[in-house]
Amino acid sequence: MKQSERLGIFEKVRAQYSMFLLSVLWKLTGDRELFTEAMQYTLLGMWEHIEKLNGRKAGAYIYRIALSANSRAWRNRIGRNGEFTRSRIDVGKDPSERLDRVELAAKVRKAISQLPDRQGQAIVMRYLEQQDYEAIAGNLRCTQAGARSHVSKALAALKDKLATLA
Amino acid sequence: MNKESFEEILKNIGAEEIPADVHKIAQETSNSFSRSLERAKQPKQHIVWEYIMKSRIAKLAAAAVVIIAVLLSINAWDKTTPAAYALGQTVEANHTVRSLHIRDFMPGEDEPKEFWLQFDEQGQVKSVRVYMPEWDSPSDGAKIVVWQNGKAKVWFKKKNALLTVREERLAQQMLGLAYRVDPRLAMERLYGQEQQGKVKVEIDEPSDSAEPIAVTATYEPESSRPGRREVLFVDQVTRLVTAMEVYQLKDNEYEQVGRMEFHDYNQQIDVQMFALDDEVPADVVRVDQTTQEVGLAQENLTDQKVAVEVVRKFFEALIAGDYAKAGQLMEGAPADLIQKQFGQIKFLRIVSVGPAGPHPVPETKGLVVPCILEIDNDGQTIQWKRDQIGVREVYNQPGRWTIFGGI
């Protein structure tokens, strides 16, 4: 494929999925540095696999690329200092509760980054994107029962991971 | 953690709104990547390389401009303050502020910039600590600056880097702030300006002594700051200025453009607040521009010629594997960092360097230098081209020039 053609596809896909990437990567990272790194890796992944992004399955590939990029960004962070940074999410009522929630959210995010491919996608679609099971099944190309199974397994896996992170 | 709270956290993450500055980061990151693709004509793998290198190196190289950013952003809604107060009043009156904690709020931002100032017996600035929130520069992240003895240390938390530079203006600017909020001098200044016909001063002293006195200074239309209004809030009991708000007339209404709160007048600040070396992580990347001559001496070369020479010598150093020399020419970055960033590229020879041209961002006061090199790419010699390598004078080291802003 010619460079100009690759660039054309990249720009089209970049424009089409910019909001999706912004939303999903921010929700997966909750931290500006991690987000930037995950976004960089996603863009790199898109460019490296640009041939695959010129068709109907582009969305599915982008999902995988984004989740893989997120995992990579988290791995870098974990390798660097093992610490969580505190995001600005504000889900608690008082400061101490808020802090606990923020730290828990970071742990949940880290655990998501370690999930297997389809479980990661399932949990992102179900909770971060708030999709119904019909949509998840369509995106994962499986039955609704299959989608429920992926989400259920992902939740169980997350619970186990969080127990070890606690 | 039970399943209920765990799912609740997941749902909360899903419902979380994306902060405005994250939109900006996403756009900057995406556009930057796209531009690097458009510029590059090299094989696919090499573009990936280039992009990672650029983003890593640029992070550190940008560090040296931060002090300037700090200077500009202190009281950003009132940039004329230092000029007005820096020198003139220091010889006329001694301020009574010995220490102060300032919280500087910008409209639309919850987190303030914060300043801790410590003065000596003579009223001169002894130590300064500044906290710059992430919103001030999302790509840099939050920063802490500590100034003492003519040196400023900037800790880039996100980049895990500690930069040390010579710096005098920061102290001068802080001195100006002290004059501005000194309980005695603040009023003298306003009355002096009123006598000169520059401002109209109104004082509102509430009967409830718990309420602060509001001193409103409205600039006259023919003054140098037409449409501007400053309000000082003075505690009725202590007579200390507790806050200052600044407004600007817009569409016949005064719109608030900034608010500073002043706390802990003359209360001793913990010395640890100014001991940044004890605070940074052990593995922080240290770049000290005060213990080395950064960059290349200009001598009798023109700006354009020295810029070309800096780039040439930088790549000569990389070809020779002299990473210490290359680091010196790139903001004084440590050799091991340069090796980490560039050591994987096998530079073969310089094909061409220059001529230098104006930098696309004039505020950088830099030049850009194009260059072409040959590098080994998996046994194949390919050309490696850069159109705009930024070069400018080293911060506070006049006559010396350095690469900045990444390769």
C-alpha cells in the first residue's frame, strides 16, 4: 500500500474514532500521563495495522488496539514506580471517602488493563461504555449469552485481581 | 471489596465526565502524531521510532522553558505587577511581610496555583516554593518550583525530572508581590495612585467586624489600565489583606479575571518546604544547568551560524558515541538519558546541516535548523531528515546556544 494511501486511511480512521478513543482511554486510565501514553500507543498501533482498518472490522480492531495500548501504558507505569496516581474523579462525599474511592478506581483500572482481550472488551463495553448485551454481542460477534458470560468471567477475574492488589 | 461496591466503581468510571483539558491533551497528542506521519517519508518501523523518541526527548528538553512559564503565569492576569513594583518601591519603603502563603485562583479552575514566600530580616526574598497545577500545562503536568540563593529547581512530577537553573527574576517578582499585599504599603500605593488621578478608591467597611473591609480601586478611563478594577479585602481585626480580586470591564460589566488569597502572614514556613531534593524520588532524572556550561559558546558567530554549529556538533557527538557531549548540547541532559534515547540509532554520517531559519513559534526566541543524516536501518543505509530542530540561547546563560524542544 502506498504511503499516501496509508495516510489517507489513517486520517479517516483517526477522525472517525477520535471521540471513542478519548472516552474509552480516559475511562481506562483516569490519569493524564497514562492517558497520553495510551493514546500514543493506540495511534502507533493504528498506524502499524492500518491495512486492517480499511474495512467493516475497523471498529473491532480499534477496540483491541486501544485496550492493548492501555495495558502497555499501565505496564510501563507499574514498572516505573508501582504507584497509582490519583485522578480527579469525585465520587465520594467527604475527602477521606473520595480518596478511598479514587484509589479503588485506580486499582480497578489497573486490573482491567490485565484482563484477557475479550474479557477486557466486554467489561469496557458493559460498564465504561454502558452498552446493552445485544450491542456487546454484536461487537464481540457472539450470542447475548456469550456476551453475558464474557462480562461475568471478567468480573470474576477482576475480583480476583483486586484481591491480590489489595 | 464487595461485589456491589466494585460494580458501583465500574459504573462510576463509566459515568465520569471527561475533563476539558483531557480533550485538549487528546487533540494535541493525535495531531502531533499525525504531523509526524506526514513529515516522515521513511520506512514504517522508523516512523514509530521517531515518534517515540520525539515524545520522550521533547518532554525533557522542554523543561528549561518552564521557569519562563512560571514567571509569566504568576498572577497571569496582572502581568504589569513586576514591572511596576520590582525596583522603584524597594528603596523607598521596607515591607513588613516575612512569610506568606498565596493561593492564586483562575476562573474556571478549582485548583489554585500556590506560592510560599519566605523573606529575610532585610525584607529580601530568601526562599520561594511554587506549585503549578496540571491545568496550567497539561502536557507538562503538575510542577513544583523551589527557589533559593539565585537557583530555581523545577520538579516535573509527571516526567520524573528535576531541572536546576540560575534564576533571579523570580525573586524580584515575589518581592513585588510582597509590596503589593503588605498591609501598610498596599493602602499607601492605592492612595498614591488616587492622588495622581489614576484610580478612584472606595472603601466599604461593614458594621459586622467579622466581614472584611473591601477597598475597591477602579482605574480611570484615561489611566494605563482603563476598565480595570481591583478589590482588596482587609481583615477588620488584623488589618491584613486577606484577598485581592481583579476585574476587567467587558460589555459594561465587570468580569472577574483573577483572585488571590493571602494566608499565614509571618508564620514560619517549614524548611522542608524548600528542600526539594529530599522530596523528589530517588530515580528522578536530574538536569543541573548551574553546574555545567550548557550548549555551545556563540563567540563571534551570528545567531544563524551558531545554531547550525550546535546541531552539527550534536550529531557529531552522537556519531562518536559521546553522549555526554550530546547532552551538553541538548539542555545539559545527562549522558545516560541521551544514550537511552539515541543509543539505539546508528548514525553514520551528516549529509547536510542548515541553513537556520526563524522558529515557527516566535515566543521561543529560537531558530530552526534542518539537517539530513545517514543512519543504519537493519543493515540498510537510509537518509534521516529533520526539517526543524530548535536551537536557542540557553536560559540565563547568554552567549551559549542549545537544542531545545526535541529532535
